[in-house]
Amino acid sequence: MSDAPRLKDGQTLWLLAATFTVAVAGLVYELIAGAVSSYLLGDSVTQFSMVIGVFMTSMGLGAWASRYVTRAERGFTLSQIMLGIVGGFSAPALFLAYGYLDGLQLILFAIVIAIGALSGLEIPLITRILTERGAMTHTLSSVLTADYAGALVAAVAFPLLVVPQLGLMAASLVFGLLNLLVAGVSVWVFRDQIGWGLRAAWGFGLVACVAGLIWADRLVSLADAAFFDDDVVFSEETPYQRIVVTRWKDRYRLFLNGSIQFDTLDEHRYHEALIHPAMARLSRHKDVLILGGGDGMAVREVLRWPDVEQVTLVDLDPRVVELFRDNGELAALNGGALSDPRVKVHAEDAWTFVRDDQGSYDLIVLDLPDPQDFAVSKLYSREFYAPLVERVATNGAIVSQAGSPLFARNAFWSVVRTMAETRNPYAVEGALNVTPYHAYVPSFGDWGFVLASPKVLPNPDTLPPGLKFFTPEIWPVMTTFAKDMRPTDAEANTILSHPLVRYYETGWAEWMN
């Protein structure tokens, strides 16, 4: 037993509360690191797996290193001060490093290792304090209970409260202050053990995090200025992605997780190529389903056809739809399409919607993100296409954006093959009629699409007025592929193998690295 005075009941409860609080903050830092790396580097499965693995290993290193801490009270207090500073500034550091420095992954894992190691000190040191100060009934079991409860609270709160209310930048600073609050109370509780050096360090950390929180908007603007050449007119982090809209004079661009979604200078090429080759081949356009495309540009093109009676738009992130429906400046870009009474919006995952929906559609449009990770790749799989085809009318069609047949050649032809191998419900042992095509969109490069239908459709003929790019005369050119874009033996994509993700990453890496 140590010569230190025994803990009072209130002090014991404080240590267990501190354990809970530190567990919440530690897991939030881990989730922030995973989310930021997914936003900036892509492939959320890989990024989260690496972050979690490195974080847990570092916790083990921290637990091992705790044996060398001679004064548990000082060690615990110092670890909270350092966690408050390192964890608090983790998101600002990562965003700014991505914009202004090279080697983001090195910085990312240095931060994760530091946070993990400091978090790993917590349980051994608190257990020692409880044991050495005579609180034998509140040792490891009680500490672990508080720790696991904190982890559960953080896991639930992060997507539901933390990100929607704070955003990643402010969230890390708020939880940094939480660690510093724990450190501050520890300075008081263990004042007989804490010297002026630790008190000064705590004061410095507190001032730094408060200043960072006050200037959080400036930090976001500074990071945005490094990412984007144009003026940022809107920036928000949602539970699903980071939305940024930029403007240069009368030219707007939309970025989701740092990837460009459209540029008003050339988006008409993409959206006309996506919508009108299919619409012009159909004899009926009464009901149209669009999966993705929350910016309303694809809806705008569909509504050019006068016989359209209903457009069902399904987008995972309701904030995108709200932005391009309710912001007058941005709604003008889609001609107010999202406010049209014929448009019905569902804020829902496309996979879930297709599984539960019983509707029948003349055209289904897949205006989905690129398959950078498994979560999106499943929306380009045979398992997704099979129930989707069941929702298509006999004389209807499905059209999907499919990436670049030049930059990610195997990925494009994997999507084509996946659609081609999807069962045609209107033909016994038959396949869908599949037509791959492409168009040049300056913002993206040579971009590909896939049109599939249960029956053979006629070539496009009549078109609505007002188009700037697509004409029936260029259709033969769009279905012709140069030698370096011709079909490959790429595998079909399934939720069991996901070759599409590998094809996508390999293809783009070859061109961009």
C-alpha cells in the first residue's frame, strides 16, 4: 500500500467517471481519424481497418509503457493533457496537412499512434491509483465497465450527434477540451502530487483548445483554401460525407469528400449523356427512378420530357437534396427541379430502397458515386442489379454511370459484364441487352455509361428541346471505343469478391501516381 492518503468516495467515483469520459473521447478521436482518412484518401474499409488496427496496437504499447510511470497520478494527469492537445488538434492537423503538406498517411498514423498510446495508459494508471489509495473494491472490473460503457456511448453518439452538430474539425477540439477538463479536475484531486509544471501545461493546453474552437471556422476556411482553387460558398460535414460547393464568377462546382461531382461549365455533357440516350429509346416515360443524384441535375434532364408523371429520387444524404432544393442560388442550377410536384424524394440507402420497394419504373437511373470502397461497390454488383431489374417495366431500361473506360478501364468493363450477366426476368435463361457508351466530360475525362434493357430498344430519335450536347447523330460515336478502351476480361462484380474496387483503385493509381 502506498503512503498516499486513501481516496474518499467522491474521489473514487470521479476516477470511474474520468475513465468513462476518457473512453468516450478516445473512441471519438479514433472515429475522427478514420472518417478524415476516408474523406481524404478514399476506401473507407481500408482506412478504418488501418486506423482501428494501429490504434488498438498503440493502446497495447501504452499499457505496456505504464509500468515505467513512477507516479500514477502525475502520469494520468499528463496523459490527459497530452490527449487534449494531440486529440483536440487531430482533425485540424490532418485537414491542413492534406492541403499544405505531403505524406498525409505518415502524419495520420503518427497522430493515431500517439492518441492510442496515451489512451492505453489510462486503465493501468487508474487501476494503480485505486489500488494504491485503498479503493480495493473499485479495481479492474469497475474500471473496465466504465471504459466499455464510454466506448458504447461514443460509438452511438458519433454519427447521430457529434458529426451532425459539430463537424469533424470542431468535434476534435470539443473532445480535446473534455480531456483537459478531466486533467483539470485531476490537478485539483491530486494536488498533493501535481507540481507547477503540469499545472502550466494544463493551462497551455486549455487556452490552445479554446482558441482553436473559437477559430474553428477559420481553420475550416484555411483548409478549404488549400483544397480548392475557387471561393468556397458552402461547406458542411454530414454523417455521410463532406459537402463543399465552390464558385468562380458564375461557375459552380460540387465536391463530395473532396471528389468533384459536377462543374457547371460542362455538367450538361455528363447529365445529358446519362439521361437522354435512354429516354430517347423508350416509348413511355411515365415513372422514373433515380438512385443518387441529390443535386437534382439528372432530375432536371428527366423533366425535359413532357410525359413524365413522377420522378422518384433516392439519395442517402438528405442534406444534399435540401441544399439544391432550398438554396435559391444552387436550386437555379437544376432549374428548380427538386421543387417540382412530380418529384418524390427518399432520404434512404439505395440498397435498402430497392430491397423494400414494390414499384415499377420505365427508367431507372444510377447516378451513384464511383466504387471507391465496398459500401458503394455493392451498388454495382449482381446482387444489386438482380432485384433492380425486377422493378423495370418490360419495355423499360436501366442506365448507370460507370466511370472512365480510359482511366479505370477494367472497372468500366467490370460494370458492363456485371450488368450483362444479370438475369433477364422477361426472357427464359436470357440476358439483358447491354449497350456500353462514353462521352468526353472535361472535368472527368472520357466517361462511361451502361444502358441495359430487358428488350432490344430502337436507336435514339426524337429529343426534347434545349439540349446542348446530345444528338442522335453522335450516338454511333458514343458507342465506339478506341483501341485502348476496348473490352477487357474483367470479372463481374459481386458482394462476395468486389473485384470492382481493386480495378478502380489500380486503374486510377496508374494514371495519377
